[in-house]
Amino acid sequence: MTDTPLHSVSVAGVAFDDEGRVLLIKRRDNGQWQAPGGVLELDETFEQGVIREVLEETGVRVEVCTLTGVYKNLKLGVVALVYRCRPLDGDAAVSTESEQVAWVDLDQALKLMAPAFAVRILDATARNGQTPTRAHDGTNLVLTTE
């Protein structure tokens, strides 16, 4: 089965504070603003991965609340599961993976982020009980037929 496509699974946490601000990082590797997250390790659950990644990249410990979207980067073969989170404790601080960490209001967050990643924040604010699935090219959403 050498023709089987290889995919990577990542997770991300969209954490909102009591003032409605979202926790974002500016990544060191590509300079892009995104919700904190990364590749899921083999021996962890999705929720454990979210908690680990957010803590590693921001210094903030979170509680995972709900799955808010599933996204696929068609160019890289990365499938990302994104969860809404609630911050528990810790002070936002940079790490080896983040050059900036900030609590940002929603409008500013959407302006800072590429569309493929901004939609993750919007999806995390939706309270309609549905979990969207979306595809993108690394920057922009790709329309899919149903």
C-alpha cells in the first residue's frame, strides 16, 4: 500500500478570556498569527494534545470545552481539529515556537490572520451546535462541493 496518502493530524485551541479576547501566537517559523496548536503526538488524545500545545506555545493552561471545526490543508496534507478552550491559569509568554503571544479582541484577530486561520476563530464563536469541516490551501479557504 505504498500509494496510500500520508496525512498529519494537528490540534489547536481557541481560548477566550472573560473579556472575549482570543489567545493568539505569532509563529516563529512563518511569522503568521494563529491559534496555538501543533502536531498531535502518537500517545495522546486530541484533548491532551490541545492542552499540551497551548501550554507549550503560550504559557497558558486551558480546559478543552468543545470541538469547533475540522480543517484540511490540501497542500500539506494536514488535518487539524480545533477546539474552543477556557483559560485556567498562567501568564501569556513567548516560547521557542512563538515570537509573540497576545490576548486580542475578535476584530483585531480577524485582521491579523490569513483567512484559512481566521475562520477557525469565527467557527469557535458559533453556538449553533454544528461542527464545520473546511479545506484550505494554507492561506485561503477552498470551496468544496457537497
